[in-house]
Amino acid sequence: MKNYALPVAWVTGFLLIFVTLTQLQANTALILFLFSISPILVIWMVYKVLVADVTVDKTFDEQWYCDREN
């Protein structure tokens, strides 16, 4: 697994848990706590993705859009 996939998976799982608890009308204090720490998790995820050691071998001029490998 790539080194940036784990933070994305954790934050996505956190989001699913948050949404589920919101729909189940869980304790308001718990929901507000999860909501208050969510920006920290998103900033952590963005940081990990941006500093990931990924080498891009294509330029924007060569291939401006690609949603799958050819």
C-alpha cells in the first residue's frame, strides 16, 4: 500500500463513522467532539498526501487528463 493511502483510509473511515453516528442520533457531545477534531484529521491527511514520495513521469502538456492507464 502506498504511504499516502493509509491516512486517506483512516480519515474516510472516520467520516463514515461520524455520518453513521449522526444519522443514528448518537450523543450530541460525541458528535460535536468528532466534528471538532475532524479538521485536524483532514489537515493531517492533506499533509501526508502532499509530502508523499510519488514520482510523476508525465507532464501536463503530454497528458492533461487520464483516469486510467492505457
